[in-house]
Amino acid sequence: MVTLTVIRSHSPRIAQSSERRRQALKLMLEIALGQKWIMADATFGTFFAEAIEVLEDGISGTVIITDEKGNILDTFTGTAAEFQASGEWRLLEG
């Protein structure tokens, strides 16, 4: 017989990690005009994305991707699921 004890941690670091994981796992079902996302990369820095066009009632759209200085790096056109799968994008809420 094995007994397992689970102790909740109140560590801020664990709480931040759990929040990031929760946001990353949130499924992106549709694209809304003006919707914004962020993706941090240890090597290349932080990237931002913003929906500039909505197609097929939000199923797909066009998103511009910029760097920390606002330089446009790329444009993505496709479905919300394809965009989410293209990287570890987290929705910016607020």
C-alpha cells in the first residue's frame, strides 16, 4: 500500500508557473479584431501579435507579429488553432 500526501505550495514562483501554464493551455477558438498575444523566447526576446483582420466569422484571420521595438517581423494568415500551434502564444487580457 502506498500513501500519497499532497501539500499545496504557496510559493509565488509556482503560482506564476501555474498561471502561465493555464494561459498556455487555454484553447484559442476564434480570432477577434484587435486581439493581442505575447510570446517570450529566451534566445530571441519577446514577440507580440495583434489580429488585424477577421475572416469566416472569427474562425480565421490575419495577425501581425512584432518585436519589442514594434518592428513588423511577420504576418500570419490562418485559423485560430493554427496560430496557437505556431508557438507558445499567450492571450493578453485586459
